[in-house]
Amino acid sequence: MEGVTVIIFKAILYILDKLFFALVFIIYGIPYFFYITFFQSEKVRAEKAEKNKAKKDKKQKTNIENAFTILGIPQNSDLKTIKSTYRTLAQKYHPDHHGDAKLFIKIQKAYEELTQ
């Protein structure tokens, strides 16, 4: 008889444990989800979007500056200068002509960044 009582007691504790976690989720999880989804102010969303845009713009500006540095040309260069410099460097560092493959890839990416 004691064995059955212990099993029933453990079963009740198990069920109460699961109910406790379900209640915690209902009390804290669901309201927070609805707050974030429906009630977060437009101002906060706009601020987050602006920060993300600023980061993206800063990264793009840095990429362009690095591209000019990689190609070894001034930042006020025109498209013709960029193309001729790229072709010269591409011929010099192309892996088929025993050039450095990693440097060639950097040159390619820099050219793509500047000609987008």
C-alpha cells in the first residue's frame, strides 16, 4: 500500500511541476510577446531602424574607402581610372599568371564595390 501511495504522490508532484512551468509561461511569456509585437511604440521601432541604417551606411563607406586603398588610387578617381587600374592589377595578380589568389580576390571585391 505504501508503494502505491508513493507512486501517486510522485505523479501529483510531476503534474504540479508541469503546471507551474505552464503558468509561468502564461503569466510572463505571453504578455511580453504581445507587448513586443503589438504595443511597442513606433518611435522605438523607428530608432532601431535608424541605428541599423546608420551602421549599414558606415560599413558601406568604410568598404568604399578600403576599396580605393586596395586598388591604390585616390578617392576622387573616375570610372575610367578605376577600370584601368583594376585591369592592370588583375593581370598582375591573377592566379593563372602565378599571382596571389587572395590578393586577386580582394582586388575583385574592391572593383565590384566601386562599380556598383
